[in-house]
Amino acid sequence: MEHFNLQGKKWWVLGAIFIVLLLEFLLFMDRPFFWDALTKAQRANWLYTHDFSQLVVPTDLNSGHPPLWIGGIAFFWTIFGKALWSARLLLLLVNLGVCYQLWIMLCRFFGKEVPWWLMLLVFIEPTFVAQTTSLNNDMLLLFFTLLGLNSLLANKWNWYALALSGILLTNLRGIYIFIALTVLHVLLVRKDLLVYQSKMLRGYLIGLLVFLVFLIYQYVTLGWVIITPNPHYSGHREAVPVRSVLKNTVVFIKSILENGRLLVWIPLFLLLWRSFRRKTVLSAAIRSLLLVLSVFLVVFFLGFVPFSNPIGPRYLMVCYLLAGVLFIKLLYELPVKGYLRKGLLVAMVIGYVSGHFWIYPPTIAQAWDSSLAYVRYDAVEEDMLEYISKKNIPVSEIGSQLRMNFRKIAAADASDVKDLYFATPNLDVNPYYLFSNIENATSDEEIRELQQHWEVIKNIDHCGVFITLYKNPEF
């Protein structure tokens, strides 16, 4: 990899991104924990209320993932007070770090032939944008992943050690990322795309040692590691039969192409296919990018598809970003006609922007934390709760898979948010049922039963995000 430096680079791009992130923080300061992030609120709350008496949460709350993110939230609550804004302050700092690392990567791979304003296109990838607003641990994992990748390409063993340690302490998916970076290191060196330096081995040693210390601590404290005995999560670590592998393969491909990304990945594949067919000599930068993307895709595929854990599009975020970088790089290094290049860049923008408006029918599971479509939900929920209150419908008679009973936890115990006690969902006994396409737990059969045989009392829809209150005709 050729040497590069940051002097003379377009710092205004990074400055603009930082300003947007700051505005986003101010805009979403009071937005509660949403969807999968709600479990992070529960675990952070345990660490906070128990004054860090132990560094891992009890088994009844523990999914097996390391506690770096939830520990960070609990720590910020301890310093700044328990509030949504303090948790989002931590997210802001992580977001700034992620964007800085992504900017460094762009500076490395974008040469003089690529207009610098095109950097901004990489940053507007829809799942990436959505995750900058989510209090989940995926942005922290992405930060360490990008830090690890940049440190590897620069042969900086100390930062590499920090990155690998953070990767392994943030999420169990970090194990796959650790493997991907290890494989990538070997292949880059073998293909003469990276100079081998033995000092980089220190990074692996330190990262594994830190993870081993954590595993020993957790085993002493809880009596298990990695695979939790918690029945709510243990089923996510099981191998699946061939039929399910095929289904997961479709989901994997769907995750890559949805939210407008098909307007990047399909042209990217065609550009690569044409260059290979014509035996075009690719630059070291393109070959490195292609190798990095391929390794991550293969490792993630082998790590996700054979197992029962649902595949979330956010799991592949680093691949989406790498694909965007490679796509733009190819457009300016391959012999692409000017009008075609402009058209493909416009298509990229259209795809990324339209990705926030992709909403499937309710019988098709959707990853709501992978685009900004989810931000429309809060207003819909508040309007429905106001309607239920005005009509004096007891919430104890309303079944729902929505996490209404955790609203106070999601709001970090905000004083203006009240606990609600909706009934356990059961269509045979619930007089009312509250259904929204924001959840994927209501089965297809139950959805059809509601739509065909129950009475619609109230439906509130905001640009495709809806909540419907049904009444059981037998009551």
C-alpha cells in the first residue's frame, strides 16, 4: 500500500460530517432506546443501579455479549446523571470516532482523480446513518473495526492491539471480525499489498489476552462464557439444517441489496465482472479494497448463515461502507464514460436516500433499525396511547408484542414517562390487540387472523409506519 498523509486533504468534509453529527445529537437528544437497543438499556440500568458491583450482568439478563457498550452507558450515567442525553453523548463521541476513522480510510484510498466531495456519498449509506441514531453497540463495534483496518494497513501495532481488544469486548460478532482481520493480514502480505512487520503480532497477542482475562472473569462470576444458558438467547447459537442455511443465504443477500443498496452493489458487480473479463490491470488500492471487502463478506457469511441467530442488516455495515468506497474508486479508475459515471453516482444517491422509505408488508420481517424509517414511530405510538386513554380502554385488556411495558426503561426512567402494563399477547383471550409493523414477533397466521376476523378500532399511519388497535369480535 502506497504511503499517504493527511496534510492538504479536504478537512472540510470531516468538519461538515462532525457538524451534522452534533445537530443530530441535539435533534435526537431525548429519543428513547429503540428495538434491540432496549436490552442494552436494561443491562446498563443493572450495572448503574448496582454501582458496578460486578462487570457482567446476571444470566437472566445476559445474552452472552461482552459488556463494553453497556458499561460505557452506565459509566456516563454515573458521571452525568441517568438521562437519555448522557447516553447519547457517549454515542456522539463514538460516532465522531467512527466518522474520523472512515475519513482516514477514504483519504487512504481516494486519489487525486476522485473529487473529494464524493466522500460525502459514503457517509449517507442508510443503515450507517440509522445506526448513528441508535443506542445499540454496533457503532462502537464499527469504530473498533475501522480502527483495526486502518491500523493494520498502516502497520501500527499499538492501535491495532487497542482495536482488537475493543472488537472482542464489544460484541460476540467481534470474534468474526477478529478472524477477518487475521485472514486479511495474511492475504495482504502474501499478495504484496502490505509490508510484513513482526511487531503487528503483538496486537493479536494483547487482544487475545484481554479477551481471555474477560472470559475468565465472567466464568468465575457467572459460571459460563460466550454461549449463555439464558433460554431467551441460547437458541441463537445453534446450527441449522440445510433448508435453513438456504433461507439464511437469501436473507444475507437481501440484507446486502435492500434499503437502496442494490443501486450500488449491482453496478459494482458489473464493473468488476467487466474488468475481470477484459483482464484490466487494477491498481493496488482497488485490489486491496476488493480483498478487504471479499474477506469480510466470506467470514460473515460463514459466521452467520449456518446458525440460528437472525441476520440483521446492521451486522454487515462495514461491508456496505467498503462497497461504497470501492464503487466510487472503480468509477474513476476504470475507463467509464463521463455520462455513465455521473448516472451511476446519481443512482447511488437515489438508492441511499430512498433506502429510508423502504417499508415491506407486515408479514415480511423488516430490520427497523437499518434506516431512518423508524423515527416516524414515536409520534404514531404517542397518538395511539392518547386515543386509548381518551376512550378509557384498560391497557390490561390489550395484548401486544410491542414493548409498551418497557417505556420507562427505554426513556432512562424519565419522570414524564409512565409504566404501562399491557396484557400478555394471546389472541384467544385478549379483548383487544395492538399491532404495528414495527415489530416482527406477531406471526403471519396471527396477522391474517387480525386482518380477516377482528374489528379495527383505530389505525394510525405515518408514511407507512402504523399502529392498529383491534377488538376481538367475541368480546
